[in-house]
Amino acid sequence: MQTTAILPDPIVLTTALLAADSVTPARGAVFDVLEAMLLPLGFAVDRFVVGEAPDGPVENLLAIRGEGGTHLAFAGHLDVVPPGIGWTSAPFAPEIRGGLLYGRGAVDMKGAIGAFVAACADPQPSGTLSLIITGDEEGPATFGTLALIDRMAKRGIAPDLCIVGEPTSVDRLGDMMKIGRRGSVNIWIDVPGRQGHVAYPHLADNPIPRLIAILAEIDSIVLDHGTDWFQPSNIEVTDITVGNPATNVIPAQASARISIRFNDLHRGNELATLIEALVHRHAPKARVVARVSGEAFLTQPGKLSTIIGDSVEAQIGIRPALSTSGGTSDARFLSKLCPVVEFGLCNATMHKLDEAVAVDDLVTLRAIYAGIIRQTLG
């Protein structure tokens, strides 16, 4: 495949990535752009497409440079959420205004990818450097990082340390890194009844009171009080559905959905079993379906978090707080391979209209990533 080299400047690289429409699941042009950045820097690039609709097809990219020694990986995603309506400028026509670079994916997370690739332009110490990039993180994550991990296993590739470039900073670049994430499980509850006339309740079976009792008991559950690194786990009711348009009919079914975000005291399947048993005490014939989208994980403070902290402090004079806050990320999959820490840009505008990154932050992040590479591989 013929590619055109792009200069390794973080603003130029990020702008090029932003100009490629890559609403999840992503493939094609945005990966062409990234490959064109990596090949002149000496990376061997492996691109592959997997999956079928509705969750695919998805493109993934694995790029490697060097061999032996410590293997540092950088993981991220090129897919973005739909931009929505009401942008000041076109979401996939990036432009700089007032020191900010605007475009969908600027902070989540094409900016971090552009900064890391630019950092790779510096002379590499000994060791191995890789990029693990998917087009399926913002969606169901069915054919993304999991497929990359499988590809790596078949090729015998195993990183020693991994940075995920999610936007972890809050008030200023460098004020926070993520050393873990809570797990997530969604559970669908369908309580059957028997339809009938409201004037003859003895001839029907109303499922709504049973569902209300189920949800009341679920709402009273205290899973834990948190840990040294995690906030308390929580259960939230996210939907209640009966779908009964008539005022004089007892419905045949009532349904609800709950979402549990849990810390490392729990496992997703164990929580699903807990809820299923509770539901069946109230409604033995109820149907309960659970989907665990990720388990909680924690990378204990150590070598990688220290290297990141040292590089941030060297560039901007602050040390990032260690956190496990926020939602899930693909770090939940990569944590099974090696120690993983997330560190990237400020997250204030991610998924919002007029998503933007400060151009100065891109330059600084490039320097921070370069320092991490030097310290890790040097």
C-alpha cells in the first residue's frame, strides 16, 4: 500500500487524524492516516478487519518497533462517538481557534495518539515499542482490543508495561492518572404476569407489584463501603418498562434494567447471581439476563506509575494523583497482560459538542510521553 509520510508534529498528526470521520465502529481512512505516520518511524504495521454487523466490521492496528529488552505498549482507539448536531465548526474539519484544536476525538482520544506517535520520532533506546490501536472502543468493544490481544497471543507478543491514552486529566494536563477502573454489569429483569381486566383482578396476575418489590429490595442493597483505592460499588435502576397503553388492562409483563458499577471486592458474574436469586424470591418465573462488560482491575502503584509521575513532574512540575474513578475503558482487557496505567489529556470536553484540545497540551503531552519512553526503555 502506498502511503504519504506525515511530519511527526503532535498538532499536525492530531489534525490529520481528526480530519478522518471515524464514528464507531471505525475502519479505513483513519487507519490509513495512522499507518502513514508510523511507517516512516520504523514501525512494522499489522492491520486487520474482523467482525460482522451489527457490532462490526472493525479495523484494528498493531505496530511494533525494536525487539528484545523491555516492551512498552501504548493502547488507544481511533473510533469516536457520533458528533451530534450544533457544532460551531464541522466536527471532522478540524480547526484551531483561540489556542484550541477543535474536532470530534480531539481529547478522546486522537490527541493522545498524535502526541505519542510524535514522541516516537525521538531516537529510541533499546527495547521494544508498540501501539495497540482499535476502531471499537466507544461501541460494544466486541471486535476491538480483545481481537488485538488474541492477535498478539498468536504472534507471541507480550508487553511488559502498557499506557492507555484515555483523557484522564481533570483540571489541567497531568493532574491525574488512572491505575484501575471499576467493573460494570448490566442486568435485564422481565417479570411475567397474566393480562386481564382491571375490574376483575382475580382473573389476572399483575406483575408490577412484584417488580416494584424487587427494585425496592435491590435499592436497599449495600454492596460495600469502598476500599483504599476504590469508591463504594453502586447499583442504579436505569429503566422500567411496562408498555401498557390501556387504562383498563392489567399488563402481562413488567421489565426493568439495572446497572452495577463495582470495585475489586466483587466479580460481575457473582453480582449477577446475587440479583437473580433476589428476583426469583419474588418472581420464580422471572427472566434475568446479565451482561458483564468488564471486571474491576487495579494496577498497584509501582514502576509504571512512578515513571509516568516522574515524566509529568519533569515537564510541568506537578505529580499526578492516582485514581480509579470514571467509567470502563479497554484497560480492563489489557490489565490481564501486564501492568496498565491510563494517562492522557484533559477530559472536560470529551463526547461534547465542540470537543477541543489545547494545542499547548498536545506539545506538552508529546514531551511527557517521550520522557516515559526514555525512562522505560533506556
